[in-house]
Amino acid sequence: MKPRHVAVAVLVATIWGVNFVVIKVGLRDFPPLFFSALRFLAAAVPALWFVGRPKAAWKWVVAVALALGVAKFGLVFVGMAAGMPAGLSSLVLQSQVFFTVLFAAVLLRERPRPAQLLGMGVAAAGIVVIAVDYGVGSPISAFLLVVLGAVAWGVANVATRYARPPDPVNFIVWVSALAVLPLLGLSLVFEGPAADLAALRGLSWTGVGAILFIAWVSTLLGFGLWNLLLRTYEASAVVPFALLVPVAGMLSGWLLLDEEVTAVRLGAAALVITGMAAATVKRRRATPVAEPVPVGSGAR
């Protein structure tokens, strides 16, 4: 890759890592499901005027909207609101690679290579270490919600493989648009209209800034730049840069939110990143495995 494109890839990974800190800040002003609905509304409304009608089959747009927009982001936002730190969330969410490969093997008959299986085993060991370390003094339910978010992301990745959208930006904008109403409905049921109205009445510049950063910088700008790289280079050259997301997430969580970074968590992070690297690196000329759909990280 050219140096300027390497810089772009690092920039996008940094944006997606910092995005977890921004989510944590926004959760101070909004209930999690309502916050997720607002970020998708802000991402979809201006962009719908420019992308035109969906260019993929409606059934796949709806499927990915429910799996990615509603399930993944809803679970991650609720998990972070329940106490999961931003940095650890950015790391644990990368276990979506494990679930993507697993679901692709079952549903797409894509046989994982021995190196992938070994890498996923190493990453799984790191996740277990994090679960034990985190569960000692924190609610393990918050951790499990983020893991379930990674499961939903894996489902969304396989659905996207089936959809094969010809225009990824068009696809993600419509996915964002269709996620808004289900998330609002869930918010009304589980968080209550009073909580949503109170959040709107007490709207601060911090809350507005969090929504706009997640919607426009992380989702639209980040995804647009990532898609540009994928059009220019092979996926095997671009996708490994996503492993920098948890590095940026943990570093920014430590610097900006004073989140604890212990030796145990750093060791576990090294296991997860190493394992995911082994799981995502493809042989030359091999048929690519299902890859993550880059959207604002993840809660990006």
C-alpha cells in the first residue's frame, strides 16, 4: 500500500477505536437503545437523499438491519451502559471474526483453515481471560451483552455475503435507515417514553456531538474511506488494519476516560489481536472468508 493509504487505514482504525469512548460519553445523556436509534437516524437521513434506492435485495437489507443495526449495536450500547468499559468493548467485539468464520462454515460451507482454527483458539483464550478478570469486580452480564453483540455481527456478516451489495455505501445507509424504527420501538418498550423525552429535553452539546461523531465521522466518513481502500487494494491488505481498532479503543479509554488497563488485560488483548490476525490473514489467491462489514465498529 502507498504510504498515504496506510495513513488513511490507520486513521480509520483510530476513528473507530475512539468511537467507543464517544459512545460511552453519549450514554451519559441518552438511554442506550434510544441513543443507538438516534445515531442511525442521523447517519441515514441526510445520506438517503444522495444514495438512491437500495441496490441489494430488500430481504438482505432488512436482515442486515436487524442483525447489525438492531441486535449488534443495541446489545453493545446496552452492555456499555451496564458498565462495560469502552476499551474492553472495542476488544471483545473483535470476537465477531470468530463467529463470522463459524457461521460461514455452517451456512456457506466455507471450511476454515488450520491456521484460522488455531488463531480463533488463541483469541478465545484471550476472551476467557478478559471475562474472568472483568467478572471479578464488575457485572459479567455487561460483558456477555457485548459478546452477544459480536455474535449478531457475525450473523450480519454472513447475511452481507449472501447480499453481495454492489454499492456498499448505499447498502449501509439503507441498513441504518431500517434500523431506526425497531430501535425506537424497543426503547419505548424497555426504556420508556419518559426516559426518551427526558433525554431530549436535557439535550446538551456533548450529546449532540456524540451523535454526530458516531453518525457522520465514524459511520459515513470512516466507512467511505474504508470502502475506498477496499476498491484500491485486496481485502487481505486492508482488513488487518482493523486489528488496530481495539488498540486505539483501549488507549483512548485509558487517556480520556481513565479506564483501568492492567497487565492481565494487556496480555489478554495481545492474545485476542494475535488470534484474530491469524484468523483474518488469507492465503494468496484463496477464496476470502466472510469479512466484517465496516460500520461506525462497532460499534464503530
